[in-house]
Amino acid sequence: MFIILLIAFLLVLSSVAYRVGVKRALSVGGGSARALHSLPAYHGLYMVCWGLLPALALIVVYLSVAPTLIERTIVASLPLELQAEGPQRELLLSDIESLAVGDVASQAGEVARQAAELLKSVRHRSMMGLAAICLVLGVGGAAFAHRRIELQAPAIHRVEGAVKALLFLASLVAVVTTLGIVLSLVFEAFRFFGKVSVVEFLCGREWSPQTALRADQVGSSGTFGAVPLFAGTLLISGIAMLVAAPIGLLSAFYMAEYAKPRTRSMLKPLLEILAGIPTVVYGFFAALTVAPAIRGWGEQWGLDVASESAMAAGLVMGVMIIPFVSSISDDVISAVPQGLRQASLGLGATRSETIRRVVFPAALPGIVGGLLLAVSRAIGETMIVTMAAGLTANLTANPLEAVTTVTVQIVTLLVGDQEFDSAKTLAAFALGLMLFLVTLIFNVIALTVVRRYREQYD
Amino acid sequence: MTDRNPDHETPPTATGRVGHPLLTTEAVQRRLGRRRRQEWRFQAYCLVAIGLALGFLLLLFSDIVRKGWQGFRQTEVTFEIFFDPEQIDPTGERDPEVLAAADYAPLWREPLREILGDVEGRRERRAAYGLISSGAVFDLQQMVMADASILGSTQSVALPMSDATDLMMKGKISRDLPEEERPLTDQQLAWLDQLRAEGLVHIAFNTRFLSSGDSRSPELAGIAGAVMGSFYAMVVTLLLAFPLGVATAVYLEEFAPQNNRWIDLIEVNINNLAAVPSIVYGLLGLAVFLNFFGLPRSAPLVGGLVLCLMTLPTIIITGRVAIKAVPPSLRQAAYGLGATPLQVVRDHVLPQALPGILTGTIIGLARALGETAPLLMIGMVAFIVDIPEGPLSPATALPVQVYLWSDSPERGFLEKTSAAILVLLAFLIVMNGAAVWMRRRFQTR
């Protein structure tokens, strides 16, 4: 709230600065803009740049650093025995927080009350300090810019330079995001591997992450062998690809080779609807319609089908990724030079012979790239498997049994749990790191293959 | 490709020996027939593939519509209710606190007993009350709180019936089931029939579903809280992702130095980010926004931030395509008249590229609206009754609500889940329709 007020104040300040700048530029130019290097408006904007940008940067820095610093101050003020990290401290801190905000906290002790007073005053002082510095930066910056308004001052170039710098900063957000993903995953996974060895994680065949509440309980440590998860992920993705690859490819052949332009322009968006349906809808459909149906058929044939079979999740996931396969394959097939087709047809080959013996081999690298992208989609898909696949680890290749996947485990490990130093929650980040790396490798290979393929025919 | 076609093995030679077994008229005819059948089969496979995909789409939609359309309807019973001032407000001061704390249950229980007649004993009474939703008292309470002058008058009020009654009325549970497998006993069914015979029971449009928050009872649950949560998250996403995405696209297309290693790095980055699984963004949000920056759990603000990072690559990539499509002659003409690079972008490139950029933004937002997994990671998956008041209050989102309801054991939530999916799909259809419309307009220009 305070920050919003501060920003609003800075905006008012900069609109004043703009007007002052325009007026000043006009008076420097002797009442008209003709003698000036830049239009008066740019002199005004120049003043806005100097008045607004440093203060805004400061606010951003404050917002990203202050909460952590303030919390550290509060923790340091607590009695030593309460400073140890853990759920108890979290509870105390949230008590202090709600006391400081004015809500009535649960069983607030004297310690909490004192800390809340301190928190209030520290917050108050830091905000006042921020406001003061922002004021100085704003007014000072504008004043500095005001002095630089001259006849020959290249205000327009300066303003454009500032805007370009802002645009460049915006394009860095993508890099920062990647960095954030990598750092957070690696950092938490590193903490996890401090508790559980890498070898056990990658090669262990036992996955039961439930750590006991008390240390003396049986099986209190939990075991973190992720092989069953990898196997389950592979099984479900495999089923999905068995569905998506033939259907997607044949659809792509039809659209690229047989369909008239009109039919094609209708079919393509229809198929792409499949990719636009939210995954939670597929999950619902898989869990409540497809899984019971498969179970019913299985019973008719005398097969024992789990109610959360890998088959149901895999089938529905396969349908979801059909458009990924068909879209990319369609593009790739259309990029095969027309001459190849005409040569084949001219030799008397039928359409299907041309497709199978000429077009398909020529388009193969691109198609493989598209399939790889689809696989990476399938591996990273979360909601369908969370809703329709099982929760317990099960090392099997039988598609009628329940298996669990990497993404399902990430969700179950993290939903509802708020402590972040147990091996259980950290395991989710280790799994996330694996997921990220595997999908990244698939994507890089796929994109390179597809790009090389395009260059070949360009 | 291993089957060896005799045509290819022995090409007809110039001498064309008549009598070669592969070249007799019948042999050629036979082969031609086989090849035509092969051709026909291949086309049939292709059509079957497309038919399967579209058939599945149809199956999915029809299944959800079939399950969900009745979620928009609710069984109600209409009673003539006397708002007894003695019961609600014995002091007669109309103090809101007294009105809020009063017991409203007798108001509807009285007429119910009167109509049913012979309800004796505690157990029977409780069974009779079970026909009506426990939310009936809140309706009555709200009526009085909104307008205290109705105290002392008799009003005709439609009250929601319980979820078991509702399922029975909609025919979702068969009457022929044995009593122990039914949620309603024979006695309750008889009462229900009695009420129906009086013409008091009817199925009406369920406004509560669209106007109220979540509830443990299916007949009282609504999606308004989830819709508002999604709305706040989308506003945050749009406000951040649109300017950032456009700025990045403009920078990369118009100002970035060519053949610069850093720029290549940024581009590769964006392409890879577009393919990162959404749950990884959730992990990022959890580790960075919640644990590092200490933002509140379950807040649409954090959801919006995470979804913003997720949509950003889509907006950037489509934005770049749109900017690239602006003819260079436009830029050159503007430069020739002495415009500066930024003026060219602001006055000529962006207005031309805007429809394309907006199309990409809408498509990105539509994907973000349907996204569930990252929101689970940042705690937007709790039982929240209140409709969120702002981007900082705890909330769920529409797809998360679908996930939560699909998990719940009550049968009544099945149709609510499907109905919520229908609402979600309606939003997506509107958004994608807008995108298609915009693309059409853009193309005709």
C-alpha cells in the first residue's frame, strides 16, 4: 500500500517535472522550439527519466531485499534458543507478523509482543528512509536534468538511449527466469543430495518418501530411489506416443498430401483444439470416464485392471499430444520440395507410394524432431497423471497396473506441506531438476534437428 | 519398405520381351489392382486417424456436457415462510448482530412439518430435515439481513434441497436401487413425493453456482471465488507479461545488434523457456517468490507472476513474428523523413504489428488461464470459501477448482466439476475466438 502511494507520488512528481522541462526548454529557445536541437517534449521526458527511473530502481531493490533483511533483524533480536531454524521459528515469526499488522495472534507471548513492536518500528523506519531517499533522488534527478536543458542539448537521443536500455532490460527477464529456474532447482537439489546420495536417488528401486514424525519410528528415514518413477514416466509417455505418433503422423499426411486447401484449413484448427483444452479437463476425463471404461473392458476379458491404470493416463495424454505431432509433421512434410513428389508421381508411383517411399524418408529428420518435442511434452505433463495415475511407486511394465510418475510425485510431495528442510520436500526439487534437464535435452536436440532439416531444403 | 515391389526389381527394358511373366497384361492388371487397393487402404488409414482424433474431441465434449449441464440447475422447494419476529429478534431492536446470530432453522422446519404431517420423533424429524440443504438457513438469514422489514410477514421462498434430493430429482440415482444403496430412505422418498404432489418442488437455474464461493456441500458450492482468483491472476499476468513481452520483442527485432553472442543466448533462452514443463515454473515460484521473497502463499499475485513468466515466451515469439511481418519499406520511408529509431517503432511498426501481438497475447493468456500445475505448487489449492477481495487474499483458480472438486468423494460434485469445466471452456472459447477474429482482420489488411 505504502509502495503504491510512493509510486503514485513519484508519478505526480514526474508529471510536474515534464511540464517544467517543456517550459524551460521553450524559454531557453526564446519562446519557440525552432532553435532547439530537440523538441520541448523531449526535454520534458528527459527530466522525467532522471526524476523517475533512479527512484523506481531503488524501490525495486528495496522490495527484493528489505523483507529478508527485516526478518533477519527480527530473528537476531529473539532470545538465542528461539533463533534456530525450523517450523517453530516459522510459527513464531508468523505470530509476530500478525501481531505487528494488528491481528490477534494465537497465544502470543511476551517475546512475540516485543518482537512485534520492533518489527513495526523497523518497518516504519525503513519505509520512511525509502520515502526520503526517493524524494531526494526524484527531485535531485529532475533538478540535474533541468540544468542540462540547453539549446544544443540532444535530449531526444538521451531519452531514446534510456528507452533502449529499458527494452534491453526487459529482454533480460527471459535470461533471469532461466537462471532462476536453474539456480533454485540446483540449490534445493544440492541440499537434498546432502541428505540422500546421488547414487541412491538415481539407482534405488524403492520410493517411499514418507518420513516419520518421530525419529524412533520404524522406517523413519524414507527411501528415495527414483527408478520406479522414471519407469512409470517412461511407461505412460510410451503409451502416449503409441497413440499420438501414428494418429498424428497419418493426420499430417492426410492434411499435407490429400486434403484440399479448404478441408485442410478446417481440419487443422479442429485438431489444434485438442492442444488448447486445459490439461485438468483431460485429467478429469481420464480419471472419471476413460479409466472406469478400461476397467470395465478388462473385466469382460477377465483381466485385472487397476482403477488408476497407466493405460488410461497414457491414452488420454496421447490424445492431448496428437496436435503437437501433427502440426510439426504437417509443416515439415509441406516443406519437402515439390520436385521430389512430382518426380515420383511422374514415374507412375501412386500417391501413397510417393508418401511412403519419397516424402516420408525426406521428411524423417523433421518428423523425428517433432516426435521428440512431443515426448518432452508428455514427460512434463502433470495434471493428467496427477488425476488419473497412481500415487504409490510401482516398478512394472504392465500398462494395466497403477504406476506413478516424476510429476505426480513433485505435486504430492509439495502440496500441503510447508516445511522446507525435510528430505521429503527437497526431493521434489531434485525430481524437478531431473525433469528440467531431460526435457531440456530433448528440446535442444529436437530444435537442432528441425532447424538443420529446414536449412537443408531452404 | 522391405517389401520388394517387382516393378522396381525388373524395370521394363527397351526390348520389352513379350511373354515375360511380370509383363503380361493380366500380371500388370493384377499389380495395378493391388496397388490401387493399397492406395485406397492408405487413404483410409489417414482418414481413420483424423476420425479418431476428432471423434475423441467430440466424445470429450459430449461427455462433459452430458455430465455437467445439470450442474447449472438446482432442485428447490418453495415454502410459505412466516418470518417470526419472536424467533429472530425478540428484542425488536433490529440489531444486525442479533439478526446474524439468530436461529433461522425453525422458520423452514415449521412449514415442512406442516406439509408432511405425520413426522414424529427425533430420528424421523432429522430424516425429514435432511431433504433440505443445510444452506437454507443462510438464505433466510441473508434475506433478513438485507431487509429487516420482512420480519413479521409471510414470504414465498425457494430454498435449495439437499444434494441427495437433488441427485434423486435429476434421475442421477435410480429409485429402483435397494434402500441401503440409496442416499434417501424409502420414508424420505415418500416425503419427497408428497412435496412434489403439492407442486412445491422444482428444478430451477442455479444462480448460486455462479455467485458463491466454494463449499463442502455440493448444492451450495459455487465458482465465483475461483473465477475471481483466476481473474486477479490474469490481470497480474497481463499487466506484466504484455509490456515485458512487447519490449523484448521490439528490442530483439529492431535494436539488438546482429550476430552478437549475448543476443543469441537470449534467443535460445526464450525458445527453450517455451518448452519447459509448466510444473517447473511452479517450482521456481515456490523457491523464489514464496521462499526467497516471502510473498504470501495462495495469493493470485504470485499465481499471476508465475503464469506471467510462463506466458512471456509465447508473447515474445508471436510478437517477433508480427514485428517481422511489418514491411521494411514502411521503416525506410519513416527514416527517410527523419524519424528517430524509437519514433519509427512507436508510430509505424507497433501500430502495424499490434493486432498480431494482441493475438499472441490472448492465446498466451488463454493457455495461462487453463494452467493448473504451477498453481498447485504455490499453494493456490486450498479450501477457500470467501470470494477473494484482491490479488493478495488467498484464492484458488478455476482450473484448480476443477481439480479440487474432481477429487472430492461426494457424488454431487461430479456435475459441479463438469459444469465448472464448461465455464472454463466457455472462457477459453471466447478468448480464442477473439484471437481468431483478430488474426482474420489482420490478414485482410
